[in-house]
Amino acid sequence: MRIATWNVNSIRTRAERVVDWLQRANIDVLAMQEIKCKPEQFPTDLFQRAGYSVTAFGLNQWNGVAFASRHEITDVATSFAEMPGFGNPVKGQEAVQLTGVNGLPQEARALGVTVNGVRLWSLYVPNGRGLDNPHFDYKLDWLRALQRNVTGWLAENPEQPLALMGDFNIAPLPEDMGDPSFTVGESTHVSPAERELFAGFAPQLVDVVRPYQPEGYTFWDYTKLRFPRNEGMRIDFILGSEAFNDMVVAGEIHRDERKQDNPSGIDIKPSDHVPVVCEIDQTLSDDEFADDFDAPMIFG
DNA sequence: ATGACCTATACCATAGGA
């Protein structure tokens, strides 16, 4: 099963390009971030015609997360426990917008699903905006709450194949930051606090792509010729539990999707992020329950 | 020269992005 994450920067603008890539890259499950629309505005038909079902969560023109999958999606969650909120309630979304642990309205930044027995989260970690901005504290609190959830989920079931996928808005290692306008001590994405929190997902969760793809960025700012100069950042990740990581057989960063010209010639501008992919072989699973996918269990 | 963008919206200016 080929699993991917992609901050698409508006799915309505880029739907044809995304679906074309799904087919070219033979992707089974895609976690999307920044769909920038409500579920009823999502171009679901286009995905369905290509053989993908869609689960989307968005409140307005900001944020928004979704999954597209060739396999059945179950157990949908639009937030995790104790997720903090930010800002003001979105008008007209009282029915679906939950209140965070801090009393503020939760944003559309997390979507949990189960596919083929694998628990997957599409995550759009808050940007932070600036080290002295309230959004930065929100970012750290949001990550701390996520970490508490991961600890809880794996304490409950240590053998569960689980992956956090998405735009973490953190460049964890020095080599992950190639944008000269970001400086340790002055900028978000590279601060010690953010990097410590990211590193804190280990050893429960590990970056499953980096062993296969040790170099390369996943984002280049639209401005300042960042892509032609290759001044990007590695901020999009797939973090897998031990059971998930044991099944991984490939990891990829699809850098060409940042190019203006689509490899298939579709005239749609690129997102500022590129897809990050991992391939898992579920026959490698040690989980006796996962064996159900291949052969009936023999009891007694 | 280190600048040059992109998206959505109560739309021609602003918010948000990273």
C-alpha cells in the first residue's frame, strides 16, 4: 500500500493536478492539508471518477484536512483529545466546530482515519507566525497535546500500525532548513522548543521516509526564487509507530511536483509543498490481527 | 542588487501562509 501526504494549498485550485499525480504515482491513500474549503466544496467527483473515496474536514477558507483513498475509510476523527483551539468561532459551523481544551474553537487541522487496519492522521500543525506571537504558544501546546495522544494510543495498543502524516511546520535538523530568511533564535520552524517537541515523538514514532530519502526539501516559498535556488525546507513528514515502520519498504519525496510544468502537461500551478510518500508491505506485519488481510486465521 | 508569490473572500485590500 502506497501512502502519501501533501499540503496541496487549495484543493479546488489544484484538484486535476493532484488526481493526475495520484494515478501517476500509484498512490493508495493520500493525506492532504490546506484544502482551504468546506467538505461540500471539495471536488469529490473528480477523485471518485479516479477510484478514490474522500473524507474531508474544513470549516472555511483556512486550513482544512482530508484523505483520499482507494480502500475503505473508517473511524473518522476530526480532532484529538485535549486539542487546543485558536481565534474566534467560525460563523455557521457551530454544528461541527468543537471547543478546545483552552476554551477556544478548534481549527480544521487534524483528521484521523483507519484504512486496511492502519491508523493514519492528516495533520496541519499551526505555523507559529513568530516566536513572540500567541500563535507560537498555540503551536507548542497543539504539539504537546498531540504527543500525549500518541503516548495514550500506543500505551493502549503498542502493536498498532499508526502514522502521523502532514505539514509539521518544523525543520527538525540543521540540514532541513535551506531558507536563508530563517535563523535559529529569531525564527519559527527552527527554534529549540519546536525541535525538542518534534524529537520528542521518538522513539514511539520515527521518520519513516528519511532512511530512504536522506536529503531534500518538501517546501519552497513562492517568493524570492526559493525553488530555482533550492532554498527550501524539509517540514512534511510521515512518522510511524514500530508496527508501521516494520512494514515500510520505500520512502520518496516527489520534488518534481514543485515545478511549474506538470509532468503530464496539465496547466495548473504547483503547490509550494511536494508530496511525501511511503510504501508499506502489510505481509511483513508481525501483528497477528493484520494477517487477516492475507489468510484466514487458524484457531485452536 | 538577495527582490521577484499565491489563495480565498462580504473582493481591487486584506489575512494567512512559512
